[in-house]
Amino acid sequence: MLRAALLALVVLFSACKKDDAAAKQPPPAPATTKTGTVDKDGVRRVPITASTEGYKPDRIPGKPGEKLMLVFTRTADSTCIAQLVTPDKKTVELPMNTPVEVAVTVPQTGEVGFACGMDMFHGTVVAEKS
């Protein structure tokens, strides 16, 4: 009986420690105009994860008129993020763990948005001053 109680305390204490460690992880760094990689043709490829927490990153800054290729990868089995509404209002399917490319041009000023099919999660491509 005592052995079972001690084992339960050890398991409980270990679970709390794991939760504490997860809570202490810093949030991901925000995207910048340098996030991603630039192809030979000058198009910047920006990876975006679609999960039950939304899009990461959800704000993608760029230079006015810059060509971007947003590469969405859905990592959670959720119907909400199974579809993407692009800045030009097209609906694109996001299959699990499969990168899907969406071409976007950064506006001259302001921002353009994208969202999940249910309009619960949002992201923006924002024109940054040079």
C-alpha cells in the first residue's frame, strides 16, 4: 500500500515537472522580412504551420511588391484548419503533413489576410516600410 502511494506521488510529481517545463518554453520568434529562404527567382518561401493553435507565424512582414510563396503544412487533425482561404479568396485544401504552396504578393501598403475555412484562425501578410 505504501509502495503504491509513493509510486503515485512520483508519477504525479513527474507530470507536474513536465508541464512546468512546457510552460517555460519561450514563444516562437515573430517572422521578419528575412524569415524563410529566397529562391533563385527572388521569391521568398515562408514556412507556416497550421495547427489547433492557428497559424505560426500568423503575421508575415514583407517589402512592398515582394513575391512570397507561403508554404502551409497542417500538423493537426482538425476540420477547421483543413481548408485555407487565401488572400485572393480562393479555398485551398490543406492535407495532413503535406506542404501546400500559396503565391502572394505583398501589397504596396497595408496588409492582406488569409484564414481557415471556418474563419476562426487568421494570418496576415503586411507591407513593411523599406
